[in-house]
Amino acid sequence: MGDNFACLDDFEKHALSVLPKNALDYYTSGAGAQTTLEDNKRAFSRYKIRPRFLRDVSKRDLSTTVLGEKITMPIGISPTAMQRMAHPEGELANARAVEAMGTIYILSTLATCSIEEVAQAAPKCVKWFQLFIFRDRSVTIDLVQRAEKAGFKAFVLTLDVPVFGIRLADVRNRFTMPPHLALKNFTSLSMTKFDEKIEGSRLTGYVASLFDDTSNWEDIKWLKTITFLPILLKGILTAEDAVLAVNHHVDGIVVSNHGGRQLDGTFASIDVLEEIVNAVGNKIEVYLDGGIRDGTDVFKALALGAKMVFMGRPALWGLACNGEEGVKQILRIIRHEFDTTLALCGCCNVGEIEREMVVHECHHSKS
């Protein structure tokens, strides 16, 4: 399945036709009127590429180094929750595909396979663990210790969920997990399932009971005392918060609006990327997720200063279409698109991508 799919949109269209409504609405929906969700993808079209020609591009290398790790391409997989709703092997298949492609996989806290299961399934994969600050700090400590022991290489602390965004489809569906699934990263039985008595989205009720809306920058200091691994902050959308991140000595930033799922009406990730890159200079690495659907999107993000990009939903569509092989196909397609874009812009590697090669359409007249 998927052998004749030519682009990521082909996988998405097929996934939309085969996923159960409850899972499909959960995966696809954004917050509120979904304007940010739609703009995440649309915003890339507002940036235009200025290619250079008559350059020898016969020998190309897509590899890069991220947090000291050599990876095959600057494209990884973002954390998405409950991946076994898309395929029976869920996170295991996703991580194995990323391992085979030689890049980075970020495991969600709200996963349907455990830290240990993913580590065993893809032992050679560069794995990061997405983390939240819980009201009960011992839960966070337990996750940190288990991820360290299992060989994960960094923590991706998600900042943009002090409360859960309003996702109307989940409210209407009274979203809950299928009964045969559980949130496998939690050792307490009460945390592995949602409360079925809650009105509206059971996930929203679950988050409200466990996540800590008092979290602040002091918690970054605390987190640094309980782990030796690099800490990345995911959800930064302003230069002000980026500067605070540098001041708190974190190791990287993921520019992200949570796939348009938290606050509707905020900026597309790509539109704030350069502001954040300029604010931090070369003090820490900056990555981006949100709206990446094509190799040209990857090129644009790197030209604007991202060290690498991550994709969430496309991997889910790959899982829904063909499990591990579907995710591999997704990654092969976007790798080929990025490689082609590099060549057509006169670049042989990511280091040759120049800022001047991408311009916002509003500023094109200055070129």
C-alpha cells in the first residue's frame, strides 16, 4: 500500500479515508476556528526561493549534526500522542522507521507504547523524550529517570500546555482512547486511562487534572537539577521567551505552535522563526515544527535559521497507510524533495543554504 503515492498529501488523503472518526478528528483538528492550523501550511507559500545556478551540485550530502549527533538529514519526527490509534504497532513502528532513515524520533509522554518498549524496538535510533511538568513532580522525575536509563538523548519540554486548547471536534466526540489502549508511559493505573464520566473531551479533563498551570521559569532550573541530558523548550513563539530560554541555559528551542492545537490566532511557526533565530544568535540551536509538508518547506526553514525541522501528522498518515514502511516512505519522499531543492538552488549541503536564498513575498521588490 502506498507504492503509487508521490507526495505527503497522497498519504494524508488515504489516511483520512481509513482512520476511525474518533482518531481522525483527534489527529487532524486544531484549536478554535483552526485558522492557525491552516496557516501553518499556507504560510510557507508566502516565502519564495531565489535559486542560484551554474554551480556543480553533482555531489550532495544532506547530513547535519544536531546536539553533537550526526544524522542523515535535517528532518525528524515530532511527538504525537496515542499513535496506536493509527496502527497497531504505533510508536514502535514509527521509531523503527526513523531508525532506518537515520534521523531523530521524539516520543510523546502521552504515548500508547512505553519508553522502554520504544527503546527496545529501536535501540540505535536517536531518541528524544517529550516531557511535561506535572502537578505531582514525582511523575516527571520518574519519566526523566526512565528515559535516561533507556538511552534517550534529550528532553523536549513542551511549554504551551498550561491548560489544554479548545479542540471542538474532540468536545463534540467526547474524545476518549479506544478501550484496548492505554497511556503506557505511566506506572500509576489511574494515569493510564481517561475518566469516562467527564463531559466533553476526556483528554481535556485528564490534562486539567494532571498538568500544572502554575509552571514557570523556576521549573526550568528545577528540571536541570534532576537530569544530565540536554533540555530543549518546545512551544517558543516570541523573541522575548527565546531570550529567557537562553538566560536559563537550555540547550535548544523548538519553534512551534503545537500544530495549531493550543492557541488559535497565533502566528504560523515559520513566520516567527527568524525573529527567534535573531534573538538567540548562535548561543543555542533552534528547530521548527508545524506545517512541514514538502522538501521546499525544509529548505525555507533552514534558510531562515532552523538547524532542522520536525513533522508530526505526516508520520501518522504513514502509519495509517502502511505502518513502519509507510513512515519510511514519508521520510524517503521528503528527503528526495529536499535533495532536489538543494540541487536546484545550487547547494551541495545544508551549510551552503544562504539566508538570501529565501525571501518573503512582501519583500520581493527589494531583491
